[in-house]
Amino acid sequence: MVIIKRKELSLAERLYLPEIVRGLTVTFSKFFQKPITRQYPEEPLPTNEVTRGQPRLVVKDDGNIACVSCGMCEAACPAYAITIDGGETDRAIEREPKRFDIDMLRCILCGFCEEACPKDAIYMSDELELADYSRAALVYDMEKLKRPASALRKRMDYVNHINDRWRT
Ligand code: SF4
Ligand code: SF4
């Protein structure tokens, strides 16, 4: 049997004095620092291409949606937030969704849909705000999700750039 001999605590240690002094030192040092309160929403959070906001669908320069309703994002979504019904188009080879919904209340902004998409058709936008009066209004349909490619360009370039490491 191994007997572990504990160190005897001093009176100050038994009264937690070192911890109290350390805690008070941190508290008092903060008194003299500039407060960092953000006056939201007047002062919104800064965003950039790294921001992983709500997912949005890309509309190509020819006006067509880039999505071909392959369902990869729907399968990859861990929150089961995406619902797609595919449909045919008059354009050669291409398909496009007849219905593409994302339940924003389920979406956890993980970005798996962006990673899974083989057609560069869905990207995480810098849109972070989400508020409405009913749960149904927060299930975004295709019209609410569509964004011109130019609006998502910075994020598209950023994702392409970080994916370059897998291409070399
Ligand atoms: S960001 Fe994640 S949770 Fe949200 S729709 Fe895409 S895969 Fe689903
Ligand atoms: S993975 Fe891309 S192309 Fe396929 S359904 Fe999702 S958004 Fe559309």
C-alpha cells in the first residue's frame, strides 16, 4: 500500500488568502481599464471573409442558381436543417432545385454544407442576425437564400484559397 503524505497547509493557505489576494488583484486591475462594452445593434459586430454566418445560395452571373440539387449538402448537414426537392431544367445537363429550404433555427453555422458542395453553390455569408416573430418565418426558402455571386465573392475566394492546400 502506498501512503501519500500531503504537504501541511499554512494558516494563510487554509484561509484561502493567496487565492483571495490573487482574485482581488485581477478585479482591481480591471477597474482602470477601458470598458469593452459594444453598443449593439448600433455598433454591429465586425465581419470579414472568415466570418461563418448563415449559409446562402449563389446566383451565377447568367442569373441561374449554381445549385444542381445533388443533395450533398442535405446529406452532410448534421442538424438536418436542409430540405431539397430537385427538378429538371431546359438547360442541357443542368438540374436545379424546385425547393431549397434551410431551417435557420436548426442551422448551427457549421459550414459542412459549404464544404460538401461540389458546385460552389452554397457559401457561408457574413449575415449573422436572425430574428422574427414566428418559427415558420425562420425556415428560409430559396428566394430568401439566394445571393448574387458578387455578394459572396470574398468568402468564395477565401474558401478557394484555403482549399488550395489539398490541390497541390
Ligand atoms: S451550416 Fe451546417 S447546420 Fe447549417 S445548413 Fe449548413 S450544414 Fe446544416
Ligand atoms: S451540395 Fe451544392 S449543388 Fe448540391 S444540393 Fe447542395 S448547394 Fe446544391
